Amino acid sequence: MNHINNTENENRISMKPIEKKSLYLKISDAIYRYIQMNNLQPGDKLPSERDMSSMLQTSRNSVREALRILEDRGSVSYTHLRAHE
């Protein structure tokens, strides 16, 4: 059995929950960098949600949320997954 006495437990640094909010912000930054680095112009297609989630190793829901942020900023047209500048 794995027993830890109270003094050992009190000295441990606890883990904090990962903020889901920060994940989709990081993803939106990565997509925006992708747009810039690939010199995508208005009307150019972005990779599919499935492809982006695979590239970024994250869920499609997180990619979708990141795309919504970029759409709010005017960087993409989410409906058609096209780049805007």
C-alpha cells in the first residue's frame, strides 16, 4: 500500500487544473501563425477541422472553439474555413 504521512503530504506541491480557456487560445494562436507563415490570402482554404486537430494533437471541439475566436477577430470566415486578413 502507498501511505503518505501528513507532513509529507503537506510539503507536496499540488497540481492545478489545466484551464481549458488557455488551450483554445493557444490553438487559435497556432492557427493564426499557420495563416501568416503560409501567406494565406482572403479566400484561401484552411485545413479541415479534422486535419488541424490531428496536426495540433487536440480535439476537434478545441479547434472549433479556436476558429470561433479567430472569426470574432476577423481572421477567418469559420463557415467556409477561409483565411482573412
